[in-house]
Amino acid sequence: LLDQFGDMVDLYDFAGQGKYVAVDISAMWCPPCNDIAEVIATNGEGFGSIPQRVHDGDIYWITILGENNSGSEPSLANLQEWYNDYPDPNVPVLAGQDFAYKYVAGGWPTIYVFDENLEMVSGPTSANHWAAVDFLDALP
């Protein structure tokens, strides 16, 4: 997938490093998506221990933008705009409309957690859309 620097990134680049990988499927027009990006980028409150874990390098957080403000595939300029709004060297911002449409579940944002082998260990359920967030926040 295209990242905010114009490079192509393979999600498997994050595998095999002994860390959980959180994949946040978001849209630029989505207020909760923007809120999450703000909290992660500023190491703010309201998202438990997750922002600190991202900044300490304990987990990888990857944002995949599925739609820009017009509902279209995000361009490089859109990725750069998101990164400028929520600058965080620990969070790659990728464009992936096809990926997002395939995996968004129950609404935007959708967050999944994968182990170091990129096997899914948590994601939204019918009972808890935020199960992945709860999983990450409960890590020792």
C-alpha cells in the first residue's frame, strides 16, 4: 500500500518483530477516526495505555485510510494531509480503499490486532466493536 512518503509498504514488513500490530481502518471524513489519530499522535488521554505503548515502540499502529473526504481512494496528497494533521513518526499512514472495503466491519473506524506472525488475535465482534482496543489496553 502507498504510504505518506510515496513509498509502497507491505504489511508483512511489520511481521516477525515480536510486537503486536494494530491496523486502524479509517476514513478522512470520519470524526471518530480523526479523534483516534489525534489521541495517538499527541499521546493523549481517552484511549487507555495505547498511545504510550505506540510511542514506546511496544506495539505497531498502522492507519489505513479507505476514503478521503469525498469518499474516494486517498491520494498521496491526502495521506500527507493526514500525516500533517496528526504527525507521528511511529504511525505509517497508508492508502487502501480495496483493503478497507474488504475489512471494515460495523463502521469506521475498525481496528484489528495481529500477532507478530500477522495472525489476527482481536477485532470487532457483534458484542464489542472496540474489542481490539480493549485487548491492547489490557496487555501487561
